[in-house]
Amino acid sequence: MKAIKIIKKNKLLFIIGFIYLLLLIVSPDKASKAVGNSVYYLKEMVMIMPVIFLLTVVLEALVPKEVIMKSFGKDSGFKGNVLALVLGSVSAGPIYAAFPIGKTMHKKGASISNIVIILSAWAVIKVPMLANEAKFLGVSFMAIRWVLTVLAIFIMAYITNIFVKNKDLPKNEVEIEEGIISIRDEYCIGCGMCANRMPEYFKMEDKKAVVVRENPDGREVELAVAEVTKKCPAKAISFYTTS
């Protein structure tokens, strides 16, 4: 049962593994090249993603929701679109690094259209990319492509905003209930701090922390859980009490 649960949770990974296995049987040479390319990109992700997740934690913990809503929210207007374009253009790293940041910004109030602009600018008109484009293809080519690309990005953002609503995006966040301990699995980095400090309430499973008991027993324990919640380096634990 546990094996089936793991397979269901990681369906895409097992499908890819199965495809690699078939390719190895049918064409070993191509399978070897495919594995080599995959290892290269995995190494790149291992180097980049921890930094990106750290940025999302900082964005989550330190940037007020009001700031995101004012700068990138649905009422930010054309100014918000321009800020989103600038943010995407000056960002660093591959495009897959932009998705967790985009998700966090949307959660804190950024509009769907501005998320589209950030992701699109990040992908095709980053400043270092434009500099290299001008060097190899000329300033005129770069400038005209930039103008046309920006127009296309804005049109795409407005169309996406019409057809895609907030309710259409996946809801992965845990609702925080008073007196209930919960863990946001996607934020957990598997440090084990909570399980070491309070093993009667937390344990490690598949390199992630899970909640053993959801309801702290007594005020003293509630204070201890609140302290562990504050010290979680990834801010993955959710718990509050009004008492």
C-alpha cells in the first residue's frame, strides 16, 4: 500500500522512468544521451532551486501582502504591468526558476495578467539576453524584436486574464485553523528541526516533516509548538492560537 501511495504521489516521475527504460531497450545509444542531458539539467536545478526557494521564503515572510497587491494587483493598472515587465526583465536564472516565485506572488495578491508578464519577460526579454542579441544580431534587430515581443506579452497577459480566473489555479495551501498544527509540504526542506524538538507532534517521512498530532494538549505545549513554528527555517509549519 505504501509503494502504491508513493507511485501515485510521483506519477510523472515514474512515467518518465518507464519511458527511459523502454528507450534503453529499444535504443541504448539514445537512452545514454537522454540520461546525460537529464543529469546535466538536474545538476543545474540542484544548484539554482535552493536559492529560488529561499527567495520565495523571503518573499513570503518579509514582503507585506499590501505591497504586492498595490504594485502588482488587479488594481495596479498599467503601472503594475510595467513593473511586472521590469521585474521579469532584470531577473536571473532559467525560466523554471520563475514559477515558484510567480506562485508566491499570486498568493500575495499579484494579478494573473502581471504573473503572465513576469514569466514571459523572464523567458524572452531578460537584459543579459538582449545584450547578447544586440551583439550578435545588431541593435536594430534587438530593438524591433523587443517592441513586438512586449506588445505580444501584454496582449497575451490580457487574454489570459479574461479566460483564467483565480479559482482555476491549483489550491495547494493549507487553511490555517486555530489550535491546529499543519505543514505546507511544498515548503518543507526536511531539516528535521521540528521532529527533533517535539517528536510527539512531528516526525520525518520521505525526507519531509509530517504532523503526528494536530491538536496540542495544554497551554504549555501550545507555546512550545508556537516556538517551533517560529524557528522553522522554511516557515512551513502553520499554527496559531488566540488563547
